[in-house]
Amino acid sequence: MVVEDGSGPVDQRAEYLALKEPMAEDPGGEGGDVEAEMVAPAVGSEDSAGPTTQTSPQSWKWSVIYLCVYGFMASIKPGEPFITPNLLSHEKNFTSEQPYLTLGFHHQVTNEINPVLSYSYTAALVPVFLLTDFLRYKPVLVLQGFSHVAIWLLMLLGNSLLHMQLMEVCYGVTMAARVAYSSYIFSLVPPGLYQRVASYSRSTVLLGVFASSVLGQVCVSWAGVSYATLSVISLGFVSFALLLSLCLPWPKRSMFFNRTQQRQHRLRELVAVDDGTKDRLTNSSSQPYAQAERDSINPREGKPATASGSPSPWHLCTLSWRESVFVQMLMEVRGVVRVPNLRLWCLWWVFNSTGYYLVLFYVHVLWNKVYPATENKHVYNGAVEAVSTLLGAMTSFLAGFVKIRWNLWSELVIGVITALQAGLLLLMGSTNNIWVCYVAYAFFRGFYQFLVPIAIFQIASSLTKELCALVFGINTFLGTIVKTTITLIVADKRGLGLDVHAQFLVYFFYFALLTVVYIVGAIVVITRHYRDQSRGRESSDLATPTELSPTVAAEAHCDVETLSNGKTTSA
């Protein structure tokens, strides 16, 4: 990240440089490793000395507990793993294939209902992301609660294709609104506790998803509950979560649009410094009267003219926008793509996440086609989702203990895991054994969840919290664009309108192509590394004296590399 050496006020540049300090590697002060959880915006570091640090420990503890309870309850939707079986059952009767022009037959769920989810999520992502910060989180959580209620009301009462498409629109809004929950919790605690509370919030959500899947499977397989009754149970839980969201405290600050009063006072000081600099330049000029005449004609240029001598609203607004974190971070994003390791993991986030969510959106349709169960109790979607969630949580945990030189081996690790995922997709798309599909799906999710915390740390550890949040937001948005494009071409009836087996074949080729790219990149990086290392040893042997102290020799031949846990190791 490079700052232009301009002629502006020194204090102004110093404040901006302070905003660019990287995240502390041990915020808790206990010597622990950092596992940054930055899937959503965190609160800016500038406000770390604001009201949050003055909040009593008991106050923020109860707020965090309440928010975690809300996150757990909002995740309890036992009917969610059975939405697709419900649509394909005799209760909803979206099973028949419909003729469509010259393209033969298309499936309503695969080619007309499911694609709406990708479109609505893409349309809602950016507005919800900005409104989350502008409205300070709580209203977006309430909106998410109403969307959840609308989903299950439509699942319970809706019977037409339009109703189900509207249900998918609401589902897309809830997915986009997840950023509010992930970022809300950071407004409740001091910066030193970000790592701890992030783990609390994520753990409660994963626990809620696991409990929801188990509850849904128990209701269907053991209690013989119908899909309609399961929708009623889900509606009850999300309605209770909506009531909890209405009682959430409303934060007084956020990251981009709502700064503290300290920020506003600082802006006024910057205005004074800025104006003082311009006055000195004007007084040293040979045309003071011409400058005064220009200022009187256009007060927006030069020192603002007000009766009280205070800065004009236009001047304050202009400086506020120019010095806003959001604008500065947008300018800094250009530097991120120039760092090879950051660029690699950002590309992984965009393209591999795209394939991952495409599989999640359509895998239930595949299961129903591989094994069209005649009885609801033989549908094991809930159990498979519970096991895959648990496996994903375990692999995410284990990823924190992997200690390798990521600058050297990242491409190879990503390439191998992507190749394994491609093989699993080929297996799912070609087998007629439903249990093979279940096991392959669980491992597919586990491999993805293994790389998620590594990607988060690799991206977040070298960026400010504000820039990190913006980078993840851009990555997510680009991923949704790619996902929507693939959905429109492959799944939508206006595109190819492929059936689910053909879609999984496309997804296999997609991951296979990514594998080739990663492996080629790994070969280039590893070859270049050892070639440069050998050249460095040759030059070192030529330039090194015959006698060298042990300390200096050790430093000369020690290639220090940062590990995923923030520590270092030698090559």
C-alpha cells in the first residue's frame, strides 16, 4: 500500500497512515495465534478508543450472549434441508417436466425456481452491504427476520410457481443480510476481544445449523412429521428469532458511514489545518488580491467564507468524503491485487466459492433424482447436512494447526484440494448410489471449509480491518456475479436449461479447469523459488569471506517465512 507524497497537511497524512496500521497479531495479549474471522465488516480501528472501550464488562458480555442466542435461534429452521424434497413431493407437486420451445423439457425446480435464488442474492448483496453499515446493523437484522418469516409462510401457504420464486427472492435477501449478524457483534466489544467474540458468534451459528438439521431429520424419520408441519415448526422458530431481533440494542457507530463525534471534531481540525495551509500559500503569492477575488466569486475554492469564520457545510462535506474510510479503502484496493499471495487467495475466494455454492444449491435435486424416496422418512437430507456441518467445523478447526510456508505452497495445496473436489463432483454426478452421494457431498464441504479459515487469515493478516472488510465484500460480490452468470447459462430455462446430472458434469469441468490453473501456478512458483534460491547461494558463496561468524552466517542463510499462525520459521 503506497501513499502519495503530496503537499497536503502533515496531520492529515498522519491520520490516514494511522488508519492503515495492520491488525495486531495478538489482540488478546496472551501470546495466542490470530485466526481472524473477517467474513463481514468489523468496526474501524479509529473508534477503538471511543464509547465501546468505556462500556462495562458486564454490559458487553450480556449483549454478546443475547446476540449469540439470537444467532442460534435464527439458525433453527428444521425444514430447510427438506425444502427441495418438499417442492418435489406430492404436497407441492412441482415434479412434472414442462415443454419449453425447442429445448425439449425442463424441470420447474431446477430450471425455474432455484435460479431465482442466485439472481436475488446478487441483486440484494451490495444494497444490503451498504445499508448494514449506514443503518447500523439492527434494521437489517430485523429485515432478515421478516424475510425468514415470509419464506416459511410461502412454503406453508404457497402453491404456485410464482409463490416459490418469491420465496427464493426472500431467501436471497436473508443470505445477503447475514453480513449484518457477522459485523454487528464487533460493535459491542473492544478491539482486543474481536477474535474471541467472532469465534463465539460463528460457533453458535454452526451449532444452530447442526441442531436444526438433527431436529428436522428426527421429525421426518422418527416422528413421521409431514413437510407442512415441518414448515409450521420452522415458522415458529424464525418468528421467535424476529422478536429477539426487535429487542437487540442499536449500536451508535459503524465502520464507514457512522463515525463517532471524535471523528467529526477531527474533521473540523483537518479543515482548519487545510485552510491554514492554503492561507499561507496565498499570503506568499504575488497575487493576494486576485486570490481574494476568486474566493469571493467561488467560495468552494480556497478558504470557505462564512460570517462566523467556521468552515462552510460544503467544505466540511467535501473533506469528510475525501477523508472517509470508504473512499480511502477503495483507493487502497488497487494495491491488494499487486501482492501475489493476496491475489491468489482472493481469486480462490471468488471462483471456488462460486462452485461451492452452485453445488449446495442443486445437490438436493440431485439426491432426489438418484433416490426418489416414496416415503418422507427415507429422506436423509437433515442427517447429511448435520454430518457435513460437523465435518466442516472439524476441518476448519484443524486448519488452524497447519504450519507450512504458504507463500511457497499455497498454489499446490489449493490445486490438490480443488482436484479432490472435482473428483467428488464427478462421483456424485455419475453414481446411482445415494449413500455414495451423501459421503462425497460431506467430504466436498469439508475440503472447502478447511481452506476458508486459511484464506481468511492470509487475506486479513496483512490488511487493516476496514480494507479487509471491503476486500471480502468485493470478493463476495464478484463471486455472486460469476455464480449468476453460470446459473443463467447452465441452469436457467432461458439458457441451456440442463438437467441436474448434466449440471454436475459442468461443475466437474469447472473445478478441473481451476485445478489445472492452480497446478500450473504452483509449478511456476516452486520452480522460480528454488531457482532463485540456488542463484542466491551461488552469489552468497562468491561474496562471503572465508571466515564468517556463526551468527552472521545463520542470518545470511535463514529464509524466514511467515506461517499461518503469525509466527515464523526458517527454510
